[in-house]
Amino acid sequence: GRRLEVRLGADTIRVLDAGTVIATHVRSLHKGSEDLVLDHYLEVLGRKPGALSGATALVAARGSGAFTPAHQRFWDAARKHLGDGPGTRALVGVLLLHRTLPATAVAAGMDAALVLGNFDPDLVAVEARRSMLTTTTPTPVPLPATATPTAAIDRPVPSLAGYDELLKGATA
């Protein structure tokens, strides 16, 4: 129900809402041509998973390299373990992760899910974020001038090993 601004460029179309770019699309320059992006159809495909295997947008995603062999392996394994509909919904959930996580992290999350035999998109997200933590080193936070001398003392990284011991004792 809102008015949006659309800007046509030589090779892109940008959609803006109050000056903020909310969508960018490749401009189809030839009559009758289509430039489909699989991401634009994910919400619909989550409700109608049977449509994914024959989707033209999937063919375009494979051609552009956005849908990789890692995605195909995950999808095949998810359909084998969960069935066609639920397995495809799991893949759609994973594809939605690309909106917020780097492709390398999502690929690492899919690999971890395949090893674990669990195809829940939430698990893939956790494993993807975990891979990001192990590949990047956090930058140290500078201490403010008003910090006490004890703030500069190096402390060991917190561990949940003691909690695991409590759980073992609870089951005994």
C-alpha cells in the first residue's frame, strides 16, 4: 500500500523505499528475455515445495553458480531422509540463510549437517555461524582510559565443561 521509487539504470533496476534500496534486479534488455533470481521465489517455494525441482529460477541459479553442488548434495540427502516435501522445505530454509550469512559459511553449515545427518535449517545456521567464529579472529576491544588495572588481566576463555559434568551427575 506504499509508493516506492524505481530507478532504471543501464543494467539494473533499483527499488527504493524512503531512499533506502530494498531490491536490486538485473535489467532484462532483450524482448522476451528473463533474468530470474531463485531468492525471489523462496517464500512461495516453501509453501509449494513440489514446484522447486521444475522451477526455471532453479535452472538459472544453477547456471549462474548460485545453486552449487553442495546445495544439491544437501537437497538430495534431505529428501532421502525426510521425504520430498519436507526435504525441499529444509533446502528452502537453508537457501534463505544466504540473505544473512556468507555463502562459504552456509556451505560449511550444510557440510556439517550432512555429517550429522540432521537437515534442520536452524542447525545449518548454527553450524554456519560456528564456522565463521573459527575462521575469523575477533578484534580486541581497547580498554577505556577509566578502566581499572584489573581489567587488563588476561582471563581464560569461559568453558561449559563443568556444566557437562553437572549433567552427567544429574542422570546418574
